Amino acid sequence: MLADYPLKYLALHWPNIRSMGWAAIRNATPLTRPGQLPELPVHLDTRMGAMNNELVDQYAAWAGAPAQRYAKAVPPHFCSHWAMPMLAKLGSLAPYNLLSLLNQGLRMQIHQPLQRDDAIALHGSLMEVSDDGDKVRIHTRVQASNPKGELAVVIDSYSTVPRGKPASKSKPTKRDEFEFNTVGQWHAEEEDGLAFAMLTGDFNPIHTMKAVGKRTRFKSCILHGFGQLARTWEVLHNASFSIADIDVRWIKPLPLPNAGMQVQVSTKTDSEGYTQLRVAAADGTLHMVGRFK
């Protein structure tokens, strides 16, 4: 799989590797992680240069986009590359072991496309950290603006850090019932975890190293939630859906390989005008749910 993508991509991912690696190492033990939570919200600002066009092309192709779909713009879900260093820095401000951090969900609001060859100004915020006993919940936000200072994308990321034994599960909240239609499907190959890492810079071993994956209850690597979002996004686009606001939750890890992932949408919108979304494996197991408009 390394041979499928040039090793020069690793240099393009250095900010991601450095930020995520440093956050994981520093917060791994009580001796080096922050002693207490800072007063919230905490804000950080940075600027990143224009993304490599070859890398964007390769990523878009992996996600399932036709060659000309992103000829001028950057795929919105490529936030898995450009937002990750900021998200890692924000998460490292919380006094918890990030090695056990789990991505729980994401909301993305698109005000206008990020254009190729443009630098991106990032404003990040550690919004909220709460502890309900069995887990810590972390809410971070990244706002991306173009060189004119115009807001382009807002990302709200939600993650958890498990703590001790899980509390007893509460009764699920009753939800409105929707009928769903399948609008397309995508396939997760055995090496997609490593492919996604080579394209985005997220080399978490649970996604990339088979030896680590075999030690989990899934007995394999699992696909990154952002990877699930990318493939699903392009299936929706191929089915003529446009997305300006999407909110998803990853409810069950996706072991690799996994063929025939069904992208399903509701036959009607909810009271706020959102179309319901879910991604189900061939056996009917739901892995990602959410809504978009």
C-alpha cells in the first residue's frame, strides 16, 4: 500500500504527524499532560498554505469522486487533512490520555468552497469538556476562512475519552420514524485504513497496523470515521444530493474489509428540513447515522 502513494506525501503530512504525535505522547501520562483544564473556551489561530494539488486529486479519487468534480475546489471532507493539526492541539489542552480518544461525531457547515491554490486561515476553539463519570466528552470547533477573510467552513468535532467501567446504558430517546431508500453503496478494502492515512496524515495504529487491529475485539483494523464520511459524501453527490450542512455520529466501528456499505436516506425531511442519513453494512448493522441539508 505504501507503494500505491508516493512517500513524498509523508512530508506533506508532517504538521499532522507532529501535532497528533506530540499530543498523544504528551498526554499519555499524568507527568507530562496538563494538570488541569484551562478556562473555556480556549482559542487558537494558525494559517496553512495551499494544499498540494496531486494529493487532493489522489484523495478525491480514493473517496469516489469523478476526476472533474473538484477541479477548482477542495473536497469539503478533506478536513481530515487540513483541520487535524488544529483539532489535535485543541484536544491536547484537556488533561486526559488522548491515546484512548474516540471520534464520536462531526458537524460541518459549508458557507462556500475552499479553493485550490488558496491558503487557509484557521480559528480553533476548545469549546466544552464534560465528565459524566464513565467518559469525558470533548467538543472542539475549527473555522476555516479564505485569503479574503470570508468564512468558508465550520467544523464541530465531538470525541470521547473512556474512563473506567461504563455506566449502565440509559433507555434510548424515542425518535421520529422515517422510511429509508438506498441511494448507493461503497466498499471498504482491507488496506483502506493505510490508504486513508497516506492521503490525510492520520496514522493512528488502530486504522493502519494489522498487528494492533488483531488485538482488538474486531480482530482487524477499522476504517477512520472521516473515511466513512468521505465515501458516503461522494455517494450522496453521485445521487444528485447537495450538502451545505451535515451532522453525523459514528455509532459502531467499521472493521476492514467490509463490502457493500449501503448509503440510505429518508424519503422525507424532518421538521427542520434535514434529510436523515444512515450507513449500514451488508448485514444491516448501522455504522454511521446523521442528517444533512
